[in-house]
Amino acid sequence: MNKLFLPIVACVLAACGSDKQQALRYDVIPLPQEINLLQESPFKLTRNTVIAYPEGNALLGHNADFLADYIEQATGFRPRTKAVKNGENADKAITLGLDSSVTGEEGYRIITHSEGISICGKTANGVFYGIQTLRKSIPAQAQDAAILLPTGEVEDWPRFSYRGMHLDVGRHFFPVEFIKEFIDLLALHNMNTLHWHLTEDQGWRIEIKKYPKLTEIGSVRQRTVIGHNSGEYDNTPYGGFYTQEEAREIVEYAQKRYVTIIPEIDLPGHMLAALAAYPELGCTGGPYEVCPNWGVFEDVLCIGNEKTIPFLEDIMTEIIDIFPSKYIHIGGDEAPRTRWQKCPKCQALIRKEGLKADKQHTAEDRLQSYCTARIEKFLNEHGRQIIGWDEILEGDLAPNATVMSWRGSAGGIKAAQMGHDVIMTPNTYCYFDYFQSEDTKNEPYDAIGGYIPVEKVYSFDPVEGLDEKQQKYVLGVQANVWTEYMTSPEQVEYMVLPRMAALAEVQWTQPGKKEYNNFLQRLGQLAKFYDRDGLNYAKHVFKPMAESETKTE
């Protein structure tokens, strides 16, 4: 294969009626593993181009429709899609197909000749990511243009199988249409998982039919603290939730874009909204309120209450009926033990189960492990597996649990060394609720604190500190979007973009292919897609580039 960054302009986009020319390349974000361009006549994309796919393959038919839509967004014309019989060739076409020789389950191969383009994958997922690369190679705005695509071959596959983004809708609620927009952003960045944080102290956001008070009471807080727990409140009710029908609609929308939604029902802590609805499930019996403040709170589910585990199992029964994902996230973070220490029911269960303290763990730590193990057993019996935040390591780790490491990478390293699957999401690199600039006074939106610029995200190595055998337990990477201070879709967009682009390259591209300054050059092309679609993104990384260009001139 030729080296990636060829010094020549392989091909140009010539705007009709204009002398302007623009280089067209396949070095998009995330950067493909191998690009080999040839010195041959390019393929011309026109309104007469056909997108062909195998007859009878519905998934590739959907992929063809996506590609046609993407081309229409950029050019103003929509190519016709056509099902072709086995062995039938379509002239001057973009042809989609399956090929078992392609590397990786989500890998793809693009071969471009002057007479046509083929996009093949081992799976339909892979074809979809090939479509994303082709889509991003075409300028975001190319109306009435002659689009010439360079001949050659792209061979590509992801570094990690789990490539995710998290979105918290507990603190602030976002409408269905924005969740779909967020999923589209994942697809644009070659991500395949949305970790949907649905329950919190400040709001319960998913309908559970057996327990209607969870949304009747638990979805609405009567007031919200102003600023960073200032002690002052707006005294305005705030709420919202997704019906099961809406959640299924979102799941289907995501599936069509090869995005799996992993729901999170956080337990046994972060449950004040549930306790406000069903106070008998707390250690003190209340009264409780849907929490108006941000933080960690002493009131958690009473594990010693004989109704608590059946309550959780009933919720999980409805959750797994809505969400077909292999994994269900059960949280497990920030669950103080203070109520359990004084609760007669919890202490009785500790004695009954023989939960003992040792030098590393209290008996109450093991009580949380007991709760986690019970829920894991229930979900395993229903064909699902659990993910928990790295606090689930504090005690006896459930046997089949996957650990999501957020307090730095240490928890993920420990879990991988124990032979458990890991998803790296450390707050040191992957918390997109942190500021993107050190000049926080001039940031347009508030943040929880901290500082994670684009370059810091890009520098993350998810397997650092692990030997070759242990690295295999790292399934992938995600960034987290906690929304205490994100009150609108526009704020979420600003906090995730363009950091999501840096994360995409951490998730997809092999480390030896990555180079930050080159990434910044390619980011300008991707940002034009953000502009075209009216997205609100942070522009810190573009300012030094603009200043440098001004000085050069």
C-alpha cells in the first residue's frame, strides 16, 4: 500500500460555472487504516449515478437509501437506488456488497475506478461505515458541482468493537428529535453505541407500566438549584419522560444506523426520584423529593427490604422488553453506605447472607455486591449481561460483569487484570461536561469544572498500562455527557463537538496512524458538515490555525 498522506492532489472538485477547485480525498475522520490512490481517471458522481445493491438484501437496501440521502444533502440531487440480481453489473454505479475477505466484522473496502465505485464489507455494518467515509469525502456543500472521486482503494476496520457516547437525560431532559440527532452524530463519527442514562436523583425518564408513579411523581422536580449548589432555587417545576413507545421508536431509529442503545437504570444509589415515588423502598421511609440539587446523596435503595429486589427485577423486565441490547447498565456508582449501616433491615440481611468485612471492604460494600449479583443473575437468566461503573469493584465483582472505568483508568486496568471486559471512559480524558478552554469566564456555557481540550481527548491511549493479553479485555472507549449544566440541545452540541471527532479517532484509528496536527487539518473538512447542519460547536482549536494563516499572509 502507498503511504497515506500523498503530496499530490489526486482529484479535484470543480464547481460548475466557477474556476474554484477543491481537493477531494478519502482521509476523513476517523482516518482509515489504509488509503492507496492511483494516477488514473476519476469517477464522476452525477445525478445519473445509480446506487446498486444485491436483490433481496434489505439491510444493504437501507444502506443504499442512506447513501442517496447523504449525497442529496451535499449536492442537491438524489441518486436512484437499484436492486440488482446476482452477477448483474450496473454501469457508472456505486455498488454495495458483502465480501467475507474484508478485515473485521465492521471493516469495509472501497475500490474506485473511473467506471464505478464498490463498497464492500464483511457485514452490512461495515458497508455502512464505508458509506460514511465516502459521504465525508464529498464536500458538505457541493450543489451544482461536478464531483470527481479519486481512483484507488481504501481498506479500513475499527480498532475497537465498542465505540460509544453517553448521554444523561436525568438531570436535563431532551426531546425525541434531539436524541435522534445525537444518534446521527454517532453515525457520522463511526460510533456504534449510545449509553442512555435514563434515571437519576433529579428525574426518572422512562415509563415503567407496573410502577406508574416513577413517571407521575419521579419525572418532575419541583425546583432546581441555581448554579453550582448555590442554595438558591428557581422554584419552577421541571420534568419530562419517554413513553415506552417513544423509546422503541428511538431504538429502531438507532438500529437502522447500526447504533446499539444501552439503557442505564442506576442502582442502588442515584435513586431519589424513585424513592419520592415509592418511599417505602428507602431505609428511612422518607419523606423524599425528586432532588433539586446536584451531587451524591445518602438516601439509596434499602437492600434489606424484601420488596426492593423484586421491584428492580420488575423494572428490568420492562427495560429488556424495550431494549434488545446485549448489555444493560446498572450504574453502581456513588452509593453511600451510611443508611445501610443504621438500617435494621439491611443489617439483618448482612447477617443472614454472612457478608463480612475485611481490610479492603466493609460489610456494607459487600451488601452492594450482593445487590449487583442478584440483578446480574436475573439479567443473565434473561440472556443479558451487566455493565457497571468501576465502583462495582468495591466488594465482590459480579462474575460476568463488564466494568466501565470512569475514575481515571485505574479501575479498568484492575478489571482487565482480573480477566473482566472493560470499557474505558476516564474522567481525565472522556468527560465532555468539563470545560474545553481554561478561559472559563469567556465560555458561553457553564460546566461542572475541569479542563479537557480536544488535544487531550485525542492523546488518550485506552490500553496504556496493560500487557498484550490484558489489552484484549478492553472492548473500547466512550465519552460521557453529564447534563447538570446542559439545559438545551445547543449546549450539548457545543460540549461534544468537536471533541467527538477526536474521540472517534481514538476509537477507530490505529495509534501509529494518528497525528494531531494532521487531524486538525482534516477537522476543518468535518466542521463544514457541522456548519451545514446548523450544529453549535466549539471553535477553540480553529483559532490558532486562523491566527497562523493570518501571520503567514
